[in-house]
Amino acid sequence: MEPIRRVVTGHDGAGRAVVVDDGPVEPTTLSLLPGFETIELWHTEGTPAMPDALGSAGVPRYFPAPGGTVFRVVTFPPDGAPAPADLDVGAALEEAQAKVPDLVARLEPDHPGMHTTDSVDYAIVLDGELDLELDEGTSTTVRPGTVVVQRGTRHAWRNRSDRPVRVAFVLVGATPAS
């Protein structure tokens, strides 16, 4: 897949709008899931203040705190893609814990990929076809141009196709119900 380029605007000393950052963003990958990429583009903590305290590059945690936001692009490899034969599973689990601890903590061990978040997530399918699986195994197929509004429900993303799928996500942190 093509690299993602991030262009960030801001203000110069005279208050004029300028580009303050422009370049590709390196994806985070996981040995445990070959082909998976998460490209952490931007985040905010709470309500941003104008003009320039409007967040920063990258994402300090996978899911936003209440009132915060996260913007990322994720590439999902086809389900069942084989792991490398020489994969050290213990080391791969440690790597995942180090790189995406919030995600690892939310995943359900008995139901691979299933998780619930304290956020409203806007997902825009950019390329490929993906199934959104909900409780009891119900699923909805989403294709390029589809927007999913995920409102804190238990779900998993399933790529049952034979090629990678790319989805853009904007997560808005919510106050947990409990």
C-alpha cells in the first residue's frame, strides 16, 4: 500500500497560516500479525485550544481519553495470513504489548479481534472489503466509501478477502458507562 503523507498546518510568528510539517508517516507493524499496519497520524487531549495547541503528531495510546481524539489509518491483512515459521510467539506478544498496550488490553482472548472501546469511532473504508462483526457473529460488509459510526459497541474487523484493506479511523474519547 502507498505510504501515508501527513501535512500539518499552523501559524508563523506573524500569525499567518503555514505548513509546519509535511512528510510520510512510518507505520507501526506487529510481528504477531504480518501485514497489519497502524499509521498514527494525530491526537488531541481534551478540547483543543486555538490557535496552535491543537494536538500533536502520533498517538501516545491506542484509544483516546474522554474528550480526546485519535486519527489513524489501519491496514488489515487477509484473515488467516500465516505467521512466519520462525516466529517467536513470546517475543511477538511482548512486542505487541510494548507497541499497542491499550489495544492488547481490550482484545478478548477467547474471541480473537473482538473488543469494546470507550469512544465514538468514525471509520471510512478507503480500499478493499471488510466485515464488521458484532455480537453473536452478525456481520456487515463494508466497501470503499462506506462510513461506519461505531458507538462503543463490541466488535471485530474481519478481512475475508485475499488482499489488504485500508481504513481511516477518527476516534473521539467518551466517558465510560461504568
